[in-house]
Amino acid sequence: MRYALIHFLMFSPETVTQEIYWALAGIYAVLLFVSATSIFSLHSNFWVKLAWFVLIVALPVIGMTLYCIRCMIYADYSLAKQFGFGFKNTKQSKRSNIAKPTPA
């Protein structure tokens, strides 16, 4: 397996063996299982869950990437704010700029 992995990383197409294909299939199966478990534990309706699952099965790389981004945004919105995707609440910012009267 070590020989096959070294030659696979060297991008030599004639040395890609059957073990590489089995390893890639195993990795995909694990990622699909973890994604499906996460999807079906969401607190949303069945059709939303089914749409995410079909997207991940039909377009594995794109679907899993989009679902990962969705999970990061919903799990910790402060992460999105750090990257500049946050929105300011205009009502709060106006209130904080108004001077409060001080008692005499």
C-alpha cells in the first residue's frame, strides 16, 4: 500500500492500483454517511433534508462544500462575522450613538 500511495502522489497513472480506488470509495462512503447523519438531524422539514441529501449524492464535492459552509454559518455566526459577512443592526447602531441625558 505504501508503494501505491507514493506513486499515486507522484501522479504516475500506470501505478494507480485497485487499492487506491477502494480507499477513495471508502473515504467517500464515510463522508456520505457523516453528511447524511448530519442532514437528517437538522430541525427542518423532510423536503429540505431530502434536497440536501440529493445534492450531496448527485454532486459530491460541490454539495458537501455547500453543506459545510451552511453548517459553519449556522453553527457559529461569529465565524462569518470575522470574515466580513456580518450585517450591522441599524437600529442598535443608532441607539448607541445617541447621547444619553445625564442627571444634573
